[in-house]
Amino acid sequence: MKMKWKKIVLLLMVLVLFCSCKKEEPMDSWEAAVGLSYTYMREGVINTNGQVLRFYDVQSEQDVALCAKPNCEHLGASSTNPNPECNAYLGAYPDMPAIVGGQLYCVIQEEFTWDKPEGLFQKYLYRAEVDGTNRKEIAKFSDAQNSATADYGEGYFVYTYRNTEDVEGNTLEQCRAGIYLVDLKQEKTEQITVFDGYQAYIPNVMVYNDKVYYVYSYLKEYMDFLDYEVIFSEEFNQKMVENTCQEIWEYDIKTKKQNCIWNGGGSYYVTTMNDGIICVKESDRATIINCADGAQKEVSQEIFYGKAVMPYGNKIYFLTDGVLKAYQVEAGEVEDIGTYDESELKEIGILAITEETVYFMAQNGDEYYLPYDKFIKGKLDEVKKIEWQS
């Protein structure tokens, strides 16, 4: 136990030194692709499963709880452990964690009971040291029932939510979707917008060049799904296509002004937005939006036929038929990067691309990673599986 604790402390010390010394601009020291349970970063992955934050380091191929307490068992809350003392425990429902500028950030759900559900609508953004100490609340998100998606970038945290009920538990006919923006340096919070609409939802968000880009999806008119004998039948799908609206909005952080830069119907699908590029697919074509200059270009949808389209570095990467390809945004050309064994990596998709590490997920849920310099050379046969120790 003593030797194991020493290894944990050593890994955390290396992590702290890396975060604080890697770059001059601390808020830009790490990229982070945020999910609800996992966050993918340049040097590893944070996992919130089990209530205790754990970090998988791709260099050492080990994972540790983000806690340096001696002899700590790193346990979450339970009937036998109602008040966890582990520093990696930040609450019963930790969401969207990331290490930015050498500090740990995480969205925490206020404690609530089902007979008093008001707390369900209160979320907080906490900042702490990498080992979970010195916690501080820096933002509060009111009237936020369900976390939707988020992004960290350029010293900002942008958070979206979706409400399907009111605080008394009554189902809303029109859902509420909203966005909060937090300036991590100034610790200032603003609500960018709130939408009320049928099935209103904000599924994608991105911070880029002091602007926030987000997708707003909603139905033009109310649909009672109970009216359809089979959900996802041909009749149902056709009605959804006719009734669905999607909009892409751009919010200028400096001027506080926003405008809709693209809109389309239910036959379109915003596949991803990352690193200043937005990809929209339709049945026979695709639209690429370059946020650097606002240019929009239509291309053949066949270019992006494949799994998990992911923009990065002015290229759009995609996997298809055992081949990793890249579409060059400016040149408009497709290049083959490399091949992979589809029998070994069944239905593999790209989860995230950072400046040093690329992450993948296979059909069975297994996750893999590959150094970025090997990825761009097409060496997918060298991917390594992420093995969580607990």
C-alpha cells in the first residue's frame, strides 16, 4: 500500500509540473474534448465513473485517482461511506471535468431529493488543484436541469443544458435549452441565450477565436410520439425530417452580439464542430463552415462517408473501409493517410484529436489512443488500448 501511494503521488507531481510549466499561457496549456463521463486531453483522459475522478496517463499507461492523501482508498459515496473524504470525490454527480492551465475544473450537481427536486436545477463549476485540494466554486448555473454539452477553450468554459420538466416535476410542452459562458480568468459568468421550443436542444458547442459556435435544434410544431405505432418507422422518420429545424449560431464574446450563420431542415445533420471547422452532412452533400473566415463550401457527401468525422489543423479526418483519410479544407483534396485492420478495430471511430494524442473508440466500447505524430503518418496499427485499473 505504501509503495502504491508513492507511485500515485509521483504521478500527480509530474502532472502538476507539466500543467504549470508546459506553456507560457496557462489557460491554453491543455486542449480538452469534453464528454459527460470522460474528457480527452493531450496527456491523458479523466474518467468520472464511480464518482471519483481518475486520470489515465498515456505516457505511463497508468491511471490514478486525482487525490494525494496517504492511505486513501478513493471511494465515492455509499451507505457505508456517506461522507467521502477522498479529494478526488467532488460530489455525487461530477460532469465535464478537465485540467486547464494546471488546475482541475468540474461541474457539480447540487444535492437534491426527489421530494425536493429544486436542487436538480442547480449546477456549479468548481476549480481545484490537480490533486483535488483547494476547491473553489467559481460559477453557478441556475435553472439547468440536464447537462447537455460543454467546451473549454481560450480561457473560457461554455456550458449548455436542457430542461424537460419544471422544478415541480411537471413535463414541459416546450423544452428549454440554454448556454452559460464562464471567463475562467476573471471568474465571471453570463448567460448567452435561452431557447424555448418543441424538443429544443443544443447538441454541439465550440469556443474559437473569442467566439462561441453552437447548434440549436428544435421542431416546428408539437409531435406526440404516442401517435405513432412504431417509433422510427418510415412514417415517423418522414414526419421528423419535415418538422425538424437546425440552426448554427455565432456569439461574439467581446461585443456580446450573435447571429445565425446557417440553418437547415431535418435532412441535415451537424456531425461535428472542432478546431474552427463545422461539418454538416445531408444525404448527397456536405457543407463545411470555416470559422476562421466564415467561408461555407458545399462538397460531395461521399467525401465524409465513414465513422466519426473529426476536423483538426485545417483538415477533416475520417475513417472508411479500413482507410484513414483527410480532406484538406483549403485545397479541397482528399488524401489517404493510412490503413487499419477492421477485424482488430471493429467499427473504430475518432473520439478526439489533440496536438499530441488522438483517441478512438471501437464498436464494443473499447477505447484506444495513438500519438498525434504517428496518427498523421497513418500508423494506426500502433494504437494502444486504454486499460483502466479500476
